[in-house]
Amino acid sequence: MMNLIREIWQSIVRRDPLSTDKGKSELVFLNVWLHIHPAKVKKENMKFRHTFYLGFITFFLFLILLTTGIALMVYYRPYPPQAYQDMKDLQFVVFMGPFLRNMHRWAAHGMVICVFLHMCRVFYTGSYKRPRQFNWVIGVLLLLVTLSLSFTGYLLPWDQLAYWAITVGTNIGSYAPLIGGQLRELLLGGHSVGEGALIRFYVLHVAVLPAVMILLTIVHFWRVRKDGGLSRPVWKLEPKKTETLVTIGAPAQIAALQAAAASKDKTYGLMEVVSGKPIFETVTPDEEEDTVFSYPYAFVREAVVLMATVTTIMTMSLFLNAPLEELANPAKTPNPAKAPWYFLGLQELVSHSAFLGGVVAPALMVLMLLAIPYLDRNPSRRTGDRKLILWLFTIFVVANLVLIVVGTFFRGPGWALVPPWVHVVAGAE
Amino acid sequence: MNRREFFKISWGAVGIGALISGVGVSLAAVLRFLTPSVFYEPPQSFKIGEPGDFPFGPPTFLVAEKIFVFRDREKGFAVASAVCTHLGCTVAHFSSDQRFHCPCHGSVFAADGSVQHGPAPRALDWFEVTMARDGRLLVNKDKVVPPNYRLMV
């Protein structure tokens, strides 16, 4: 009996015990879910103050969004009057309905924030530089997909907020030269936001965009892994040439490594081919001291971040309710009508000029972000060598934040400039 | 070029050509598929009622059609669009200042629909209004008319 249990266990877990180094390596190599990790990580690269774990948090928020999103689909019909009724059911009738909807909402907001902060972190640490240029581009695309998911999700409750945010948002798109009008018609499946638009946004939100997001995320992670894992913290960058190099994971003498003859009673397999920094990595002595097995060092940290993320979103969802306004009314525009907060900077620009602010400025911003790793020819990642570009990026970030803050807090009825501490009663109808 | 090379290149060209045309036709078909053949939307031309239904003075706002119906004792009927030319929000007509105000980005339109303030790129549309055979007013949103257009009844 004990033998049978042991046999079953060993058919599932085929690695050596985790008390051995071989077991710790095999835990990673032999597990389809864990093998995106390297068997060993550098402690210093996993430091909180290097990455703030923003990439992990973003990914975990996406997992929350996937699971709660699938749950919400069970009680949602993407058709105009029913869609809003279903939101009301989720609010008052469905068991745990408000909790799930709140989690979906707050995780979505959190993901927008964390993607943006993650981008800032990668920029400030210069981690988009060679060989990671294209992964930065993938990251910018992931930011755009995140915003598209937020935008398409915004229409689904079919309340006043949803209806008018999407009316304004899709009209911005129609200012794009040549194709703008057709693009909007294609997106809405009609000439105005109606039932055709709702089903199209639903399909984009629950099928097309999540698929794109998952595919791009896989490429993003794969490239991080192939480029040698997390980037080296800036404070660990040393002038290379003065260091003596040693080889870890293999005998110090290269000659000795060549001399080792293949044993006849073992099967050899090629684990992986990595250009630049292979498993037998050439590192500084300082780096060698820094290297530990991923199990448990990295996995424990990831688990803690996962639990902290889930706990935070759950706690928020207990106390803060996602807003739901009255049923969408095409005849009555709320005053002021505001887009979701992350688009309020855009709306602020649009209030000055729909074409310049709504099409030219965002297009230039995206192009600039995409081009950063190719325009920045400076090979150094050290803060002191990058003063100008750090200032430029900081101005870009602050300008975005100021526009969002102005759009969110300083715009009152009729989009008039009203400070948040002044209470205004909406003008006469 | 010998016979073997000739066929290799020829068949390669045929293959690539077939691939490109196949993908092209498929993309065109997908685009056409995504464009609705029928719009289940309200018609652009519709009757709004008899002249007597509309009072003199402040305009009547028709919710579903998104239009203002003006009736003036001397000048007659005129129909203005309630859709802001900026980003499609519904404007409100304030009787206090006789102007149209957009709640989204603060555009203000004068009594004749021209832009006075804000980001709107052009004036509000005025639509043709005629008398149908059955004595009801017929509005045609496909026919934009100058702001001084009036229908005398």
C-alpha cells in the first residue's frame, strides 16, 4: 500500500527532494509553470527597491481580472436594457455580486496605475537598453492593450457614465484623418453608440483583447528570461574592466571543463541555449556571491506579492463600491460629462482642440514611447550619465499627471475651470 | 538558368502569389464582415407632428431625434441639431441667454448655431423641415440647410 502511494507520488513529482541542489533546479526545469524562471536568481536583482515588484503586481492584477471577469460573464447579457438590469442584479441580487464587480473594477484601475509605474521604473533604471529594446516596445503595446481593455469595459454597465464616456471617446477617434469616420463606424457597428456598439465592445473586452494581452504577455516574459532575467540594479553597476571574472556552475578552469569526459551511464540533454549569458555564466565575484536558487528565494517573494495584491484588492472591494449611475440616456448628457480618470488628461487636451489634442498629441506620445530605446543611443544605465533624458521623461510624466489632475478635480459644469474646494450647482437647464 | 531552377522559382512565385492574394482576400472579407449590411437605427427622415403641436417661444427638444424645433410667429419653423459638432454630446438650449451650451467641453453656440466659445470646430447643423402631404412636419437630417432657412406655415 505504501509502495503504491509512493509510486503515485513519484509519478506526479519526478524531481529529487528539495533539500538537494539538484531537486531545487529540477523543481524549475521539470515544471511547465515554473520553468519560465531561471533555476537561480541574483538576490540583488530581486530587491524591492529595484523593481518595487510592479511587473509581478500588474500580472497578478491581470489574473484577478481574468477570474472575476469570467465570473461576472455568467450574469451579464450584452444587450442594451438588459445589460443595465444585470448590473442592478449584480448590485442587489447576486450572491457576492457587488464584491466581484468591485474586485474587477479596482483591479482594473490598479492595473492601469501599475502598468504606468512599471514603465516609469523600467525607464528610470535604463532597463530598456540593449538587448531589451524590443521588449520595451512590447511593454508599450501592453500598456495600450490595458487601456483598450479599460475603455471597452467601461461601456458594458450601460449607465450614463458608460454611454457618454464612449460617445466622447469614439468621437475623438473619428477626428483621425482619412479613416477616422469609417474606423468609428466599424467599432460601433453603427452611427452612434447603441446595441451594435455594446456587443462589439463586449466581444473585444471578453475575447479579442484578453487574447492579445495573453499572447503579448507571454512574449514579454519570455524575452525578460532570455535577456538574462531581471535587470541589474543601477547601484550594482560597476566599471567592468577592473574586475576579475570567475565562472560559476562549472570548474574555474575552462581547461578542466573541457577535460571532463562524457560518462556512459548518464543521459545528457541540452537544457537551453542562451546567447550572451548562458547557465555557466561569466560573472563578477560580487555577482557570484549574490546568486541563490530560485526556490525558495524568488518563489517565496512572488507568493508574498501575490497574496498582498489579492488581499489589498479584496479589502478595497469590501469597503469601496464601484459606481453605477442611472440607465444610459442618449438625450441627456450629464454635466460635466467625464471620461474614465486615466483618459481625463486626453479629455483635457481634447477640450482645447479635438484634432491636435485628441489625435496628434496622443499619436506623438505613443510613437515617442515606442521609439525611446532606439532614439536613446547612450549605452550607460547610470543615472549620472543620463541626466537630460531623465529630465525629459520626468517632464512627460508630470505633464500627464497634471492634465489628469486638472481634468479630474478642476473641471466643473460646462468644463469650466472650477477648483475642487468650490461647490457649484449645475447651471440652469 | 536550367530547367530545374526555372521551375523552382516559378513555383515559388506562384506559391507566394497565392499566399498573398489569399490573405488579402480574407482580410477584405473580414473587413466587409465587420461592416453591418443593415443598420437597425432610426431613419434620417421622419415626421415630428402637426404645426399646432409646437408652441411659440422657446424651442421644443425632441429627445429621441436629438433636435430642437423652433417656431417663430413671424419667421416660421426651423430645426436645429442638438448634437455638438465637437464630440457628439447633446447640447442644451438656455432660454436665459438664447444660446446652446455643451456640457462636455464647454462649447457655446449662438442663437444661429455658430460657435462662440470652446473647442467645437463648426456650427450646429440646421435640418430641412417641410410639410408632408398629411399636414405633418417632415424633418430630413440628411439635408443640412443654412441657419436662415425657415418653413412658413
